[in-house]
Amino acid sequence: MRPTVLCFSGLDPSGGAGLQADIEAIGQSGAHAAIACTALTVQNSQQVFGFEATSKELLLAQANAVINDLPIKAVKSGMLGTTDNIAALAEFLGQHPDYLYVLDPVLVANSGGSLGDQATLTKAFAALIPLATILTPNTVELRALAGCDDITEATQRLFAMGAKAILVKGGHENTPDHIKNTLWVNGEILSETTCPRLDGEYHGSGCSLASFIAGRLALGDTLPTAVHHAETWLFGVLKAAETPVPNGQKIPKRF
Ligand code: PLP
């Protein structure tokens, strides 16, 4: 049985983001994906119409049903939806300190739609930050989590909150021809990666990247190697992305 990543993530009916992105990315990384579903969202490639979150009891029951069944090496979280679900995940990870953990601190969809109350989710994420092997915020999420605008200061604040490693994704920065991602470990920059900025908006790029990293970590890669593999893979699947309707965000072609 392949090493398994247990994902705490939501269902996106468009198949671009959420748990489908996780399953596809982790499958492509070489690992196996298991899912504890945090929420059922109602959305397409253009907008979020709403969501219903899973209760924390049902969420933990899903996770606990597979822990002795599958060779879980890592956990990945995306949309958690409620502060109760964040607390439930913190409790679960506290019981399994041997699991590697990739925290993608999802606050809003790329389309701008709400995936939970931003202010309360931001505060609740503080409990998960010290438990994570790596956090993968974009700069909007980084600034919201840290409560400050300057990127370097914001990363230092997350390290002060107990973060061990942070991949800061630069896709939301005003760099028209390129995107720079920066990998910080223990308060220092370990590496920077720059790639050309592709045209258009993408649905599920963050989920895909974080999940691929989790898959590679589960398979035994070091953190820098897992991040490098994931960034290279993501660029290819975004280049091949498909446009569902003229106004829709592009859906990464992960196969
Ligand atoms: N999880 C779910 C269920 C979502 O619907 C979304 C965005 O729509 C995300 C996560 C985050 O998506 P992205 O990878 O585009 O940031």
C-alpha cells in the first residue's frame, strides 16, 4: 500500500479545487489520498454560492475510521469551514504527533467567494500553525494570519506563533510577468523560485500545490525537495489547464 495522505478538505462540485484537487494531485505525486470531508460547497468555476460544513463529530469520525486502516504518513488541510472543525483537527493532530502536516490556510476561494467567516477562521488557525510541518499561504492569507502588511514582518510573526516552515506563494503580488515563491525555514529564507506568470485565473492551484507537497513528504522527500517537485509539477498542470466557460477560472489539468 502506498503511503497515504489524509486530507481535511471540502467538496467543490466543479472538480477544480477542494478534495478532488487533493485526490488528483496526491495521486500524481505517487502517494494515496484519503479524505475527511469538511464541507459540501455549492460553487462553479466562476463563483461560490454557499456551503454546509460537516459537524466536528462527523469530521473526526471520518478521520478516525481510517487511521488504523491505511498507512497514513501525512495530513493536509484546505478548507475547514468552521472554527469547530479547526479545533477538531488540532485535537486530532495532537493525538498523532508523528504525522507530517501541510497546512494550506484557505480563507476565501480564488473567485473571491466566502468559504467561512474570515475573521474567526484567521484567529482559530493559530492553534494549527505550531502543528504544521509547513504552511502554504498566498500573500493575502499570510497578511490576514499575521495581521500586518509587510511580507517579511508577517512571516516572522508566524514563526513567533510557532511555524516551522512557510512557503509564501507570490501569485497575488503585483508582478505582471512572473511569480516568486519563497520557502522560509526556521525564520530564514531557504530558497526562492521564480516562474513566468501564466495568463488567466486558476481554480484549485493552491490545493494542488499543497497536496502534491504532502504526497511527496509522505513518500519520504525532504521539505525542499518536496516543494521543488510540487512547483515543477504545478507549472505543467497550470500550463495545460482547461477553460470551462469564457468567464470561468481555468481548471488545472492534473492528468
Ligand atoms: N477548498 C475548497 C473546497 C474550495 O472550494 C476552494 C476554492 O474554491 C479552495 C479549497 C481553495 O482553492 P484554491 O486552491 O484555488 O486556493
